[in-house]
Amino acid sequence: MWTPTSALEKRLVEALLNDTQITSAEFSEEELLEEGAQLASSPLFGDYVDLVLLRWHDLDEPSSFTEIICIGLKKNLNRDVIIHAIESLVAAELDELSPFVKALDARASDEGSSVAIRVEAVAGLTRFALQVPRHVPFASSGILRLLDVPDEWDKAKLCRLASILHDQLEWNDAINSLKDLAKFTACSVEARLELGFVEMANAFRSGDMCTMSSHLAQSADWFEESARVSEDAPRARMYGSVARTLASALISEEPPKLDLVALNEDAQWVAHYQGPRAGAHWLSSPPEAELEWLPLIHKPQDGQDTDKLELLSSAMLIFEKVRSVCLQKNGEKKYRPPQGISNFAEKCLTQGAMSRFLKTDAAQNLTSTGRTRLIANISNLEALPGKH
């Protein structure tokens, strides 16, 4: 069991135990620098990084502290501490991330480290890549290094990281990497689930309805495969139903008959019980957002006339919400939706929103000229190639 030995460590532990707000003024730069090497390998490394970052722009020797933080990222043996340090670095929004990127890259490739910590290093690289896209090669190479590591439960998080690089940063090898991960028992469920989401993203990058429907059908196949290899997979079952219904509705086929009671139960379970794992909160949107699929899927199931543009527009909005990642921007946490939506999909999104608006009470206030123009804009989509 670890025991604090230095005066600085004891003061830090006392403050943490008493839930006292720690301020940089309580610790001189000299003592932070003097004890940095020891703290880099201790359970207090994350708290040490917090202290240093509080006074980052006033440090006399920032390069020395950068070196200490990099040592901790490369050597600290505690996964939760590494997560803490990465979280602090992300929140700090530093102008220069390269030294920390190189340190995490070294940790991701360190075969002497546990797979759990190597995966967290890749997660950190992914977060830095979202802040500065030129770091994408480090994140993607981190995933590729771990593909062939023996069957480890910790690799499941790699599946979500691969899909983030696909959806947010257009990493072309994501699909093949996920297919490789699907071969391992420990992460086969997650890999197939993420392949389903990747195909949903590809649907909204398509240039016509038929191609969208094809990608959604492939998406449903992957979700159903994920459910098949799992002992219990409410999320995979739910999204298999969602994707299959959308695939049919977009090309005017009869939607598959679903057990709406079971679908509702799966969605409720996902919203209330399938929270993010430790260190993965930034990967997940608010869970209640996934409940928004229910009223959307009920319409075609209830035999109601379905406007394809309205359905597609609503599906895109929900997809963007549930597949967003949480980023730090100008001191605030903001959700960033998947990128790369096609021009065709963007126009469908706009036209669907217009069509929905015409059915609201607010549309009654439109002048006859305004209503005519809005209807004309909606009908302009007919001229887009490949609509049918």
C-alpha cells in the first residue's frame, strides 16, 4: 500500500481527504519541481498535474514541468491516475500538445505496460487529435498496435475509439480495424456494435436514398450480429430495429414488424443502466437522448404515412446527438456531432425540417407568399440526382 513520504505529498493527501480546495499558491514552483520526479510515479500524479496546470502560464521553467508530466504519462502504473492526468491536460487546452502526444505514443507502444493503460494512452491520443487534427496518425497507429494483442477485455474501448476516428476525423482504416477486433471474443460484441454505428454514419455520408438505405441495411446486419454473439444486448437489438426500419422506409418498402414493447424495454434499459465506463464519459452523449428513437420508429410501425424526408431528417438529428463526443472548447464542455455529412444529406436535413415546420401551429402565421416559397424549396429536392 502506498504511503506519502514527503511534506508535499502529505499536504496533498490531507487536502484531498478533507475535500479542501487545492490552490497553486500553497505550493512553490521550486518544491513542485523538486518533488516532481517522485510524484510522477505516485498515486498523486493526476493531482500534481492539476497543480502545475493551475499556474502553467506563470511558470519560470515550463519545459521542466513538461518533462516531468511526460515521465508520469510514460511510467505511472495506475490506470485511474493516467486517466486523471489526461483529463486535466485536455481541460487545460494547452497551445502545444506535442510533448504529451509523444509521451502517450510511447506508452501505447510499451509492451511492458498493461493493456488497460495502453488503451487509455490511445484514448488520450484520440482526445488530443480531436483538439488538434494533425495528431490523428498517433491515435490511429495506437489502435493498430493493439489489434493483435491477445484476447483482452480492455481492448473493447478501442472499438469506440476507432469509430470516433472514423466519424469525427475520417480515418479510412477504421472499418478494417473494427473487423479485426471483431475476431477476438473479448471485444467481438463491441466491435460489431461500432461497425453498425459506422455504417449508419456512412449512410448519412451518401449521395442518394438508395445508397443510404443500403448502408442502413448493412448497419442493421452488424447490430444483429452483435446481439447474436452477446449474452444480452439491448442496445444492439434496439439499433438493429432502428436501422432496419429506416432502411426500408427510405426506399418505400414495407418496414419489418417489430415487437414495440420489447423495443421500448431495450431503450429504457439503455437509457437508465448502460452508463459509460470509467474514463469514458467524454465518449458518451446523455443516455436519455437514445429514447428519442422510440417515437420516430413507432410511426412507420403504426402504419402512419411516413414522409421520407421528415423521417430521414429526424433520424440524422438523433444520430448526431447520440454519437456526439464531449470536447473542451474555450473552457466549456461542448458536444461535437459526427462530421462529413454529405451535401445530399444536409439538404434532406433542411427540407425535412421545413416539412415538419409546415405542420406546426407556428406555420399558420406564414403569409401565402412565404408558404408558397417554403413548399417550393421542399419540392426542389426532387431535382437532386438519385433521390429514388
